[in-house]
Amino acid sequence: MESGSVTTPFGRRSVTLGMLASQAAARKIEPGQSIDKWKLYRALCEARPLLGITDRALAILNALLSFYPKAELSEDNGLIVFPSNAQLSLRAHGMAEQTIRRHLSTLIEAGLLIRKDSPNGKRYARKEQGGELREAFGFSLAPLLVRAEEIERLAAEVVAERMHLQRLRERLTLCRRDVAKLIEMALEEGAAGDWSTIHLHFRNVVEQLPRSPSAEQIAATLDELEMLREEILNQLEMQAKTHNPSGNAQQSERHIQNSNPQSITELEPSFEPKQGAPADDRSAGRDEPTARVLKDEGKSEPVSGARAASTANTALKSFPLGLVLQACPEIMAYGPQGSIGTWRDLMAAAVVVRSMLGVSPSAYEEACDIMGAENAATVIACVLERAGHINSAGGYLRDLTRRAERGEFAIGPMLLALARTNSPIRGKTG
């Protein structure tokens, strides 16, 4: 049986306040308290991350529990086990004695064992004439009995966290599948929108997730993908509604093209009327893409390259400078005095960045002619932000310029995707 006095370790091992606290707590065992030792051990295995012990230390504890003669830990049966290191090594699958001593120290420091050393440091027990143990020297399992409720509570927390993480992973997998298949369907069906930019944003969100993410990281990625899925669904549902047949074919065509210019899912190219145009001309400009207008005009007179560029220029929507800087903060370092306060500053920074990215002057001048100086500077800022994912900035800019000239490119999706990525608060825009 254990004595109620404080015990100090044998040899050069010093006593610590933690040891005294563990011994004081071990004397608070309630009368008649008992617990199944293997049930408690399973809870210890679950709670291991919160207790700060290793799997090797648990293997040693398993060996110690195997030397306890009863299935139930209780003070009435005694709580001291006294196997030698050689016996422990046999039951710990041949673990080296030096390793055993190190993990025993870990269990003691974690407050799961108490060392009760004999006068000579050996582990043994004295028995009464009737065979009952009178006194034993070894390791006390009393802290396990005292902390049984705490250990089971910690184990329940670990299990709950693991289940929460598993549910988040399942939701993330389903959301990733939904977004991937919706984008694939949009591309196969030829739905209007800059789906390559949307797919690039989707891949960026997915690839930013580490190999072993925490629950917080998965939740943040899940929120962003759910927002993206909702935007894609809104865009596709809007297009599906606009393609419903009506009584007048001409009205149906206008209904398809006349989308809400303030919609957050601004995935289709934006076509704006020329300034000063009559009301009927503005309506027609919204109803039909610029490419179709140019084609119709070409029936009566040839269309010059400058006129086509001017039309694409007015068709490309520009965005506020604040939104551009929020989406593309990297370019601010290249502005005059290391900051950007006006569009003139942004265009000056774009010239510096253009040279740094290896974009030829002719490619940038063509982009300015087709898109406009402000929009070309905005595109350069976006290219700088995504420079690590673009092999040839010059070729990429020329491709965007050609698409803008045909009325097939809008800056909005690229800018909004970067704004969401660089926003300090990941919330749904709009």
C-alpha cells in the first residue's frame, strides 16, 4: 500500500514542484474510486496530442499497465507496479533500456506516473506473512486514477475535433467537385463568360491549401469555394433563363445580351455605348456584341483597324483605381515615390513593370490602343500579380489584346478574382 508521505527520487535526480504537485493530487483519490485500466489507456491514446506524450511513451505505459494484476485500477488493490527495466523491455517489444528510461521520464513530467523509489533505487515489494503486499517501490499509477475524468474529457475533445475535420474535408471535396464540373460543363456548352480566368482562380484557391491543412485552413478554403460555386450557379442560371423562348425572336435576342451590368458575376464581356450616342444606338450597343456590330457595318463600308480598335476600346469596361490597387497591391511599389495615388501614377508604374516582365513596347502600345491606357495599365498590374503562373507575359498580353479587339475579354473576372485573393477579409463581395 502507498504511504501518504512525499517521496523524493533516488540518486542525482532532483525533485521538482511538478513532482510535488502530482504527489499532492494523487492523495485526493475518492473512496471506492476505480476505472477499467484498458478503457483508460484507450482514452489516453486518443488524448495523446493534448497531453504532449509520444506513441513510444504510451507503449511503455501499456507495458506498465500489463504488470498491474487487476483489470480495475483502484486504491484498494494498490497502485504501485515494480517491474525491472529488463522486464519492461520484453513487454515493450525489445525497446532499449536507455530509451525506456527516457520515456518513463516523459510520463512522469506529464503527470501520468509518480516515481516511488526505494532506498537503493531498486524496484521491489515487501509482503506480509499472508502474502499481501505491505510496501512496494516502483511507479505509482495513482495519477491515472485521479485524472481519469480529465483524460476522458480530453479524449472526447480530440475525437470531436477529428470528426469536425472529417466533415469539413467531405464538404470541401464535394464543393471542389461541383465547381470543377460546372466549369467543365460551361466550357462544353459554350456558355458566355471568361471561364479560363474562373478556372485559374479555382486552381489557385485549391493549390494554396497545404498538404496537411488545419480545420481553420479548410474552413477558409471551403468558404471561398462555396462563394465561387454560388457565383458560377448564378451566372449559369441567369443565362439559362435568358435563353427561354419568347413570342418575338428579336426580343429574345435582346434579352440574352442585356444582362445586369451591376451583377457580381460579371463573367461576360462588357459592351458599353459610345459617349454622345443617341438612346436607340446605346440600346443597340448593349443588345449586340461589338464584333457583330462591326460585321454588320462591314456590309456597307470597310472597317479600318483604327476604327475596330476604337470600338473595342469603348467596349472594355474600366474599374475604379481603388479596386485595381486592392486586387493588385504588388504594382504600388513601382509607382513614383513607391506609391500610387492617381491613374497617371499607375500608368507610369505599368511602363516600368512592362519592361521588367519582358513585354515589348509594341505589344504594350497595341494594348493601349485597343483597351485604352488605363485598362492596359490595369492588365499589366494583374499580370504582375500572377507573374509566377504566366510563362510569357508578352504573349499573354498580346492574346488578351486580340480577345479584347474581338470583344471577348473583360477585365472584371480577373480583377475580382485577385481582389478576393488579396482581400484581408474573405467575405462575399456585394
